[in-house]
Amino acid sequence: MPEQPARHTLVWLAPQAGWRADVPAREPRLLAWFAQGAPAVVARRAADDPDPRLRLGVPLPPAEGKQRLALRVARQDIARQLAPPTLGAVIATPGLAHDPAWRPALQALDAIAPARVFGAFAWQSLTGLAYVHAGSDIDLLWRVHSPEVADRLVTRLQAWEAHFSRRVDGELLLAGGGAVSWREYAGSTRQVLVKRIDGAALEPRERLFDATGIPA
């Protein structure tokens, strides 16, 4: 059985997987989606959720109303799982950025720190469907292990936004398995919202990088 995948992990289901959509009326669209070989993404579940199955999401493109279809699946029905694509791989996707101004902006962003991509840019890269538009944000994940690294990254992201007049969203991935919005981390609140696979909670800023203070 595959190990517990983290949030944002891409998963491909086995042909005979016994999944079930949260909204039964959406099952035909999900069947068509999986028949085309497209993945789903692992989503956060509520801390008090009694259902042991994985919670997955399939975000449809703007042409289909940007709906996010939700489903449940047992871990043993996962045939394959991968981390989100790297920013370098997304930049190399032919024709991804229809706005020519995106390429230098993304290349500059890639030079700041290694990152993985979720959201519109990732899904267009994965499926070839039109998710990205001229005003899109780009959503990234950065793995950080110390406040010094996080502070330096935040400063560079703020400079990137000011220079390119574009918005980058995303999360700092912590060693304890949690994640915090980089924009929230850039603020001055004493507590920040830390997301995990089984929920989210406010935690003291000074303990984000304390391995003994963050549950695994």
C-alpha cells in the first residue's frame, strides 16, 4: 500500500479503483477525466473526519466554471503518486505562457529558490487544458528548514512581485509536515495558520522550525 501522501501530491488511480465522488452527479465528469489519464490531487481533510479514505480533488479549467470536484479513495487504489511538477518543468512546457511577459518573470522566480508548482500553471502543464490567463497568479511550494532561509525567501518574493507586477502565492513546507502561507509568514502576527493533511491550526511563529514543537 502506498504511504500516506502529502497535500498537493498528484495521484493516478488504479483502473478498478473504488472511488466515490462527494457529489454523485459529478461522477460522469470524473470518469471522463480519469479515462484521459489525468491525475487528482491530495487535499486536506478535517481533523474530525471519520472517513479513513484519502480526500482528493480535481480542479476543472475556467471553461468548465473552475469547479473543484471532490472524491474519496482508499490508499490501496492509488496506482502512482508524484510530487507536483518543478517550476523548471512547467516553464519548459510548450506554449504554456501565452503572455510572452510570463517567461522572463517565471525564469526570474525559478532563480530565487527551487520550487514546485500547483494551481493553474501546474494543471495546464499536466493536462494541456487552458487554465492560465494573463492575470493568473502562480502557486508555488518551497521547502524551508530554518527561519533564516524563510526570511531570505520572503524578501526575494516581495522584490519579485514589485519588479514584475505579478502575484506569487504558495506555501513554505516545514520539516514537521506542516505548511504555512509565505504571505502570512511575511506578516508580523505572533501566530500563523499551519496546514497539515489532517487539518489546520494556529501555531506560534517562533516554533515553526522547532522540530520538537511541531507534530509529525
